[in-house]
Amino acid sequence: MNNITEDLDQLSALKISALVKSKEISPRESVEAAIKKIQDRNPLINAVVFQGFQDARDRAQLLEKRIMAGEDVGSLAGVPTLTKDTFSAKEGWPTSSGLSVLRDRRATKSTNYPRRFEAADGILVGTTNSAVFGFRGTTDSKAFGPTRNPFDHEFNAGGSSGGSAAAVAAGIVPVAGATDVGGSIRIPSAWCGTFGFQPSPGRAPFPASPNAFGPSMYFFEGPITRTVADSALVMDVLQGFDRMDPMALTGRVDFRGALGAGIKGKRVGFTKDFGIFPVQREVTDAVSRAVWIFEDLGAQVDLVDVGLPYSQGQLSDVWSRVTALGTMAALDALKASGTDVEQTCPDELPGKMMHWVETARAMSTRQLIADQIVRSVVFEKFAAVFEEFDFIVSPTLACMPVKNSDDGFTEGPSEINGEAIDPLIGWCMTYLTNFIGHPSASLPAGMSGGFPVGMQIMGRRNADRDVMAASAAFEAASPWHGMYDVLTASSKSVTAGAVPLQPRIG
């Protein structure tokens, strides 16, 4: 087999798989290229917190033997990837949830992303940085430090799947796994300039135990990529019924077939702010320019008013209360298993997160019901809009990236345009789909001040194929891949003071 002739950050997952299957490169060459990128680039951005290099090399060697023996291999053959350190898990690998006391906790089974990715002969090389329990829209912790935005290392990558988005943007791997309970696939994609696809509930099953129905918002696991085609490739692998997930969908979507479907004749509703969010001018300017590309593609674009009867503060409070139920359950389960993190590492638990945990512990049944009624009203408002429109397009986030703090607790802004917002989630327009369960995606709409600006496409219930089709059509008309060229040059020198804590090695 030949040496890799192109840099890995110029190779898509589709291209790597094709080269591996044709024996133009070996799985070991693909994996070694990813490992070198981690060694060279991770000190800049602090995206990878566990290095599973030996496991990756062993799998690559076995895959190479199968290929040389003429065996059929999966659609992701030899494609290197990373999975998130929080919620997502590979059996036998650490899963810390962003806490130092859990650095050596090993997953007893794999979640959907690593399990099905490996079943398609892809190869995991490590895990990515996240916020503690994923409970905010940034990536930082006292245990591992912040994940730095590849476009400017003084700024945050977004979260809570920031390590995954930063690693993909920086060209370390072509695809990484992410989870999303308030926008954590789409938030870092917006700030890092990647494509983040959030499927419908149950499209990519996520069996959870001991509470299979979950105590919280709609929860998603999905891919972050540089290209829409790579996302479609991975979603074809991740989807499929799982009897252990009570929300798992039985049907399959032709994601790769959606890539050329276009959006001619579709109706697009555009909102700058959903009528409730304060949004920075540079964000609205970029997305307002980008959305009209859909008209050039044959769609009809109109302004839309969802008519939400609540303020952004009321809705972010509901998200925090309901999501805190899951965090509370996780803390209680750890305590029951002998690891009381509230006692062993209280200084690592973000104060605002713990405020909501304590709120959840004191919540009455009446408050629980009231919060679910708010979610129901929001669902009904969107259902009415989707009777008329095929898509709702908006900014992904209300603000540009924030600077990293030095205390492990980087947060978003506490106000935008003079209006107070929750710094944990109030600037993220993403969590609305976690209320209502519609598929959505964030893709780069342009640049402002040296950073990407994310645009969110929300589809009808279970219309995952439509969201993928609209994303692919936009990408073809307004490709964003040139923005990554600057990142290769920036990886040549390490920012002063930017060396992260030593990653775990497996």
C-alpha cells in the first residue's frame, strides 16, 4: 500500500474510506495520520482528553488483514474518529463527565456512536473534551481546561461537544461524535465552522439505563463533520432500530440519497430571533445574507413569527430545571455507587449548575407539570408554523465566541444588546428543538471578525432527510471549506501559555 499523499485535513471520511477499500492507503496509515495530528495540534486547542492510540492501532491492523484477505468491509473502513467524553462512551475507555475524580472510570458498554461506527469498520482514536455533565454551551472544566477555538485560541470552541467540533475544524479527524441536550452538537459547530447534524429523537438510538425514558429534554447523539456528505455517510450508519431504546424509530432514511435532492419548491420561514432572543448584529447580518441563497435554489423564503408566548428567560429557566433533573440523577447514581463527587471535588462542580441541581431537588410535582406544559405550548406553536413551512431557518447562536476564562468555568455572555440572559444556555437558540424533538442542523453561514457564524435549519417532525437535503443544497451553492485553510497555517506555532493538561493515554 502507498503512503498517504494528501494531508489528512484535506481528506473527507468518504475519501478515506474509498482509499482504504481500494488499498491505496492502509487503515494503519489513516490511523497514524490522525495520531500525528493529535500530537501536533491538540496542544493548541485541547480538544482530545483521552488517547486510545493502542486500541486504534490494533483495530487498524486487524482491518488491514481483512482487506488483504479480500473480505467485505464497512462503509467507514479506516476512517478515524473521536467520541465525546460525556454521555457518549466506548466500552473499556474512561468516561469522566469532565471531573478529575472520574478520570479512571471505565465505560461498561458502548453507546450508539462508537458502537455503530466501529461496526462499520471505523476506528476510534480517543475521546474529546466537554463541559462538566454537559451543562452549558461552552467547553471548559477544572479537570481538563477549556477547548480553544481553532480560529483564535483565546476564545472558546463552544459546547458542550466543543472538543469534537474543534478537532474536526482543525483537521485532526474528518468526523467526531457529539451529544446534544440543549444544542451541544450545533453550538460548537456554529463557533468552529463545522456541520453539526442533530437527528430526530430515536433516529440514532441512545439506550439509557437505568431510566430508559430519561428524566430530561430530548437527547440526541450525532456527528460533527466538515462536509454534509460525510454527515450523511455517518448517519446512514448511526440510524436503525434498537430494541433497548423505547424511542427508537423503525424506518430508515436515505441520507446519502438526500444529498442531491435539492429544495426547489420548499417553503423556508426565516426568523432572526424567534421573537424573543437578543442577537448580536454581526450574527443577524451574516445569517440574513445567507438565508436568501435558498431562494436562488428554488425555495420560497418568508419571514416567520413563531408566536412564542414566553420570554427567553422563562424558556431558559425551564430548560435548566428540566435538564438539572438528569444531572441530579447522575450525581445521585454516582453517590450510590460509592463516588460522592459533591464531597470529593466540590470545587470542580460549576456553581450555576449546582444551583439548578438544588432547584431540581426542591421542585414540587406542580412545578414539574408546569414546565412540561410550557414545553407543550412551544411544541404546539412550532407545529402550527410547520403546517405552512417546510423549514425554519435562524441563527444557531445569538452571539459570537467568548474568551476563555482561567478558572475552568468559561460561560457565555450574561447580556446581549443590553438584555440580561442566562450565561449557561440563554444565548443558544438551539435548545428549542430539545423542547420539541424536531431535526435540525447548524452549518457555516459566513464569517465575521475572523470567526464562523452558524445558521440553523430546523425541519418538520421526523423530516431528517429534508434537513440533510437543504444543508447539502446550501453547501453546494455557498461552500465554506476554504475557511479551514487558515487553520492549517495557524497550527504551526503553539500559542504562548496554551499547553493543556496532559491527556490520558490508553
